[in-house]
Amino acid sequence: MSAAEDARHMAHALRLAARGNGACWPNPAVGCVIVKAGVILGRGTTAPGGRPHAERIALAQAGGAARGATAYVTLEPCAHHGRTPPCAEALVEAGIARVVTALTDPDPRVAGRGHAILRRAGIDVTEGVLAPEAARVTAGFLKRVTQGLPFLTLKLAASLDGRIATATGESRWITGPAARRHVHALRMAHDAVMVGSGTATADDPDLTVRDLGAPRQPVRILLDSRLSHRPDSRLGRTAHEVPVWILHTAAAADTARQAWQARGARLIPCPATAQGRINLSAGLRALAGEGLTRILCEGGGTLAAALLSGGLADELALYTAGLALGAEGRPVLGPLGLAALKDAPRLTLRETRPLGPDILTLWSLG
């Protein structure tokens, strides 16, 4: 295969992998394409819940024709025995002649061992094809394994002059139907959706994916240091149907804990800051420890500013509407405590997309 053909088939595998984001945690979303003589014999995406793996799905489709074929895999095939034998061994047993990967798996149980199994079996291995593109698709898994934190997308919807609501708090709807539908697709591509208690009290959201068929629902996360949000809210009333996890501090009253647990919510205690708020870094580490790899934050300006100031956000999805609310409106960001321009967070523009009358800009941080 030429380098151009390798890139083309790996791009196909990456599109398959991206479909798994939001459904595979704590496992990575992987794509696999099996090709022989220019013909695609099998393709797979890691199944919801993480099993079966993409390689096994693609091999099952290819059957005996996989012998002598090339497998394009977005992440190094696993080398450890879990609920199923290693995918690297499955590729060997199927008679695959060549394996092309984008990334080495940083998981200590793999970390090059998958590639080594393939090479010991005489399989030709090519690494690093479309590695930067694969790193973006697999960013949540990579960050959880290497840093102990989830990949965090900060979602904001604002007017042209950077306001998220009028002075009275009215915010429905700043953006139009196309932008709101895109937000639901964004939720579906994340393991969890997170808000703070202020947004939960003001909007009483349910944070589910709607109008996109019958998708897997993300975990709904509430940051509420004192458990002040009402258990009879939309989140509380539906906690038995769609998971609700609440991060809180020791300041939460026992009666509030019992009321939320009776609703079916999962409570996760976290350390507090000197101001009595949840320590966001510790809270996110706790969520990564529970297996979450990708979190979409839809909180208000205060939470957004805290995440930016703490260097905890990885990308920003900004939906900008063609209206102005004036200086009396509520700002898209709370105070950042900046003393100089050089201290301001710097973002890199990755994508601009019109959504009906609105515009989505996607920014990378760091």
C-alpha cells in the first residue's frame, strides 16, 4: 500500500472511531478497517460499553478472507487479557499480514506490547499514520490514562456582545433550532454533561439527548457543594431513568444526601476550596477515576471562568447568535482575575461552522 492509501484507509477508521465517542467509556473508541487488494472486507467501531472491540467486529465481518489482508486500527491493539483475549492475538490468529496503527496505547497494560505481539508473529507493522488526527479523536481516553483527568469541552451560547442572558435572567432561546440540535449531538459524543448548581437552579435542565433517535444518554453531573438543588427538579425526577451523579462537599446536610439518594442519584464527595466551593481539579479527577473520559460542561459564566482559570478545559464550543443584549446582560464569563493581558487564556481556532442563523466556533485551549 502507498502512503496515500494508508492515510485514506486510516481516515476511514478514524471516522468509525469517532462514532464511538460517548458510548465506550472507560474504554477508548477505536475504529478498524480490514482491506485486501483494495477491497474493504470488514470494519468495526468499539461497541457501546467497550465490548466487543473494533478489531473483533471487523475480523468477524471479514471471516476467512482476512488472511493476508491489512488491518488499519486507530489505536494499538490491546495486549492484555480481560473479558476477552487480546486483540493483537486475534489479528495474528486471523492471518492478518500487515497492521497499520495511528497511536501507541499509553495504558501500561499495553504500551507497545500489542505491537510487539504482532511483530513476533511476523506481521508487518506500520505506526503513526495520521497520529495527530487520531489523538484528537482519542483525546478523552489519552488524557484520562496519562493525566488522570477527563477531556473537558466547555460549551457556551452567547449573543454577539458576549451575553448569555438578559439582566432578568431570560436566556431561552438565544440561539436557534439548528444550534440547539447541534448541542444535542455534542452531548451524545461525550460520556457526561455537567452543570453547576446555579445553572441547575435557574434553568431546571434535564441534560438529555433529544430528537436524535434513541441514543445512549450521557451521565448527568451536578456540581452542588451543599446539595442545595431540589430533589424534585427534572434531574431528580428522572435520576432512576438516566444517571445523575452529584459532586458535593462535607457541607451537604444529611437530609439532602438522603433525599437525593432516594431519588437514585449517585453522590460523590469532594474536597472544598477555602471559599466552600468544590475543588474542581479534585472533582474532575474523581470523575476520571470512575471511568469518564469526555465531559461536556454546560454551566454558566462562573463555572466556565473557574475551569478556564484552572486550566481544566480542553476545548471551547461557542455558539454565537446574531443579537445584542447590551452591557446590562449577563456576561458569558465570570471574573478571571486577570491583572495583565499576557495572563489571559489563549485559544486556537479549529473550526467555524454556520448553524442556521448562528455560528459555531470550536477552539482548542493550551
